[in-house]
Amino acid sequence: MRKKTVYFKKYMAIAVLFLAGACSKIQSEKSTTTFKPISRMSGSAPASYGYGDTILNINYESGTLNSGINGLTPTNATAADAAYIVSSGATGNYAIAHKVTYGDSTYYSDGNWRSEAASNGVPVSCYLPGEERRYEFSVLLKDWTAWNTGDPINETNIFQLKMSGGEAVPLQIRTQRNAMRVVYGNMDNTKTVVDILSDIRPSVNQWIQFRVDVKWATTATGSMKIYMKLPGQTDFTLANERNNAVTFTGDVGSGNVGYVKWGVYVVPPNLTRIVYHDDLRIINLNYPPTSNGLIWGNSVPDANPAYLDGPYTKAGTVSLPASYNNTSNIYQHPYIKYQDPQNIVYVNSTSPAPNPADNVVGTPWSDFSRSTLAASGMSGSTPGPSGRYLLGGWANASSASTPTAIDLTEYYEFRLEPKSGYYFNFSDIKFTVLRGSTTHPNQFVLRSSVDNYASNISAPVSISGTTTPTLISFNAAALTNINTAVTFRLYAYGATATSGNLLVGLNDFQVNGQVLQLP
């Protein structure tokens, strides 16, 4: 199962009071800088962000110290060259350089030898418990002075995931001696230190790329994964990870939020440090809500594409409404495979001639058992009647007192397939049905290809109406963790008519559940 978004309900009541001004309470180590407010609730990504969306992109291609982003702080040091633009960048034309010279007071800011940029003035960059984020950046250690035995061992921070209010810093990426290390901050203000690169000297004056995936949590459910791509490497490799940990070290109730800093913080005595940064991105890793919802639906406004006469292009009628409705007619989930166009022919058509290979191309799709049933209600080339998926030819009873038993060759069929990397958890499947008369089929069961149609999905459903469409529902909650195509078949039986063309119509259907990303 994939990770589920962590929601902290205890924060919701106090969020209204505190989060409106949360970023304004951020304080750097010894500064009194104030920042812009944040207006998000704890534990949820903004509605406009989907999984993988970029929340903040700082690439410096504007050629300015704030990368053209209002509220971004380039540095609080006063030296003219504490922060400056360099060319070229890691991937583009520009990057930012931060410089600190130990002993020169113009490079002293926020209580230390420091020149750092900060995103705390950009509300969307601030993080809260329950959010999952990816932080990417490229760094170049410019003319980095090598450490020799006997030299001071002061560490230099080049990237921080900070916490407001002076709380423990969740993550720092540092250099010390000739190594690169990560430092995890703990709630009790202790630290966990791990070296991730034993010798930085071969990488000096070259771009190193980082990727940090974080699940922010105030309980031991959080995680951090640090990936690196060194010069000459073609892909990221996992450098270190921390799981089942408290990663959000502040208190939302006190107004604490997290933010990002990058540059130079702390320099060994009598040294000058310069570091370049580029391509800083914050990416949303929160998945869509995991509550059950509509996966696929069709109100069959024009009978049904399974027996339209001639070519049929479904692409023109696909939409993504907020919820299923009879105006939109079709609901198509974004994580279900779909190939268009879909060319389907009516089995009894002569122009074009029926071709089994044309019946269904693409998914999801609907069809029926063409060898035993036939579409009914056609008038010339116009499907009908009244937008009903109407089929005739259901089996007659041997006698009026002996209702027909289920016939596995007579069915409506619906096929869904998740996109690669996703899986289904079904909850229920609903149909609106109508039979031709009181002697036509009135019993319905649903089966699936998961067990090769061997067993019913929940109990059979019976209806009595003949002129009013009736909603029937099947509990499909037992069908979970399905990451391949699945076909459902709706069987109708229980007829007492011994002759005639027996009819069953389907006015609409809805498939509910979840389409989730594989872990």
C-alpha cells in the first residue's frame, strides 16, 4: 500500500487562530525579522497542487537575487558581495553565490558568520505536519579550502530545513573537515549526524545535485530520504534515510512552521567560504485524498457506445467533473488508462459490417455478450430508446412457475485498467436498471475477472419495477490491491416469460472506490 497523507485533527481547531499569522512568527537564530503570513490549514496540500506539482521554483534565470520571487530573502549580511549572481548556473544562465569572510563584521548576520537566502517570506514554501515534500537543489563549493590535520574543524552549513521559533532544526547539510554530512535535529535538541560523502575534494568547483524527500510529522511516523547525484553520475543515489521519526520539531499550536535556507552558515577562523546554489525546487508529494470516490461513471445519454452504429470517438465526450452528474454524462478518473479514439460497431449493423476486432479498443469500456444478446430499440441509425443501454434476447423460462437461473453467457460487461504504477480499491458499484415487463429478468448479480467470474460480488439484488428506473448496488469492498485490468459482468435472470424478446435496460452506472499509487 502506498503512504497515506497524515492528517492531524487536533490542529484543525487551533489552525484558524494560529496559522493566519504563522510565518510572521518565524524568527531566525537571533534576529527579529518578521515575515508574511501563511493561510494554509495543517496537514493538507493546497487544493491546486496535485502529486508532483512544483510549489516553488527558484532558478535565478531572472538574473536577480530573489529570482523574481516576491518575499524571497537573498541574505541578511550587509557586505556588497555577501550574495551575488554568477553565470553560468547548474542548468541555466545564472545561479546565486553566497560569501562569508570570517572576522569581517559585514558578513556577520543573524547571530553568526552567515550569508543565507531564506524562503520564509514566501508562504507556499512553509511546511506543516502532514505535508509531504521534495526539496531539490544544486550546489557548487567554489574554491573550497581543503582541511588539513590541525586545522579548525568548524562545520559549514550549505542547506537547512529550518523551524521557526528557535526550535530544533530538522535537517542540515554540512561540510566538516573534508566530508559532507547530514544532521538531523531531534525534539530534545540532540542531533543525529551521518556522513554521506567521505571526501568532497574531488567535487569542488563542480555541481552536486541533491533531492530530499520528507514526510513531515510530529509523531514517529515521519521520514526523510536524502539523495545525491555527484559530478559524472547519471542518476540520483540514496545517500541516507531516516524513517519512523519525528520530523516536524515545532509546535503548530505555538505558531511554529518550517521553511528553507541555503548559503553559507559558519566559517572556520581566518577562512573565506563561497558556495553557489541553483535550481531549488519544492515539489508536492501529497497524494490525492484516499477517501472513496467515483472512479468511472456513465449516464448513457445516447444509449451506449457499446452498440452505436459505426465509428465512435469517445474523446469528445470525456470530461473531469468534480462529481458525477447527468450533464457531464461521463466521468473518467485521471489514473485509469484510456486510449482514444474508441471504434465500436453494432453487432447487427450492415454498414459497416460487424467486425469483432472493432468492438472495443481502449479502456475503460462497456460491452455485452454479443453471442446471446443484442441491442434493442434502434430506429434506423438512431440509438435508443431514451438513452438506455437496452439489450434483448435474455433467456425465456421453461414455465411461468420456474424463473430462469443465472446464465453465464448473458451479461453486460465493464472493463477498467489502472495506469501503470496505480491500483484499485473498489467500494461499491451501482446501476440504474429497468426491465421490459413484470415477466422479464428481475434478479441481478455482479461478478469479476478477479476469480474468473466464479463467485458473486455481494448478494444478488432483485427489483420489481417495470416503468421506473431502479437503483441497485453491489458492495465490492473485497476487491482491493488490484493493479491489473479487471472486468465486471452484470448478469440478469429470474424471468418467468416463456416466449418473446425479453428486455433489460441500463440507464447509468457508477463505479466507486480508490485509484492509488503503488508504494
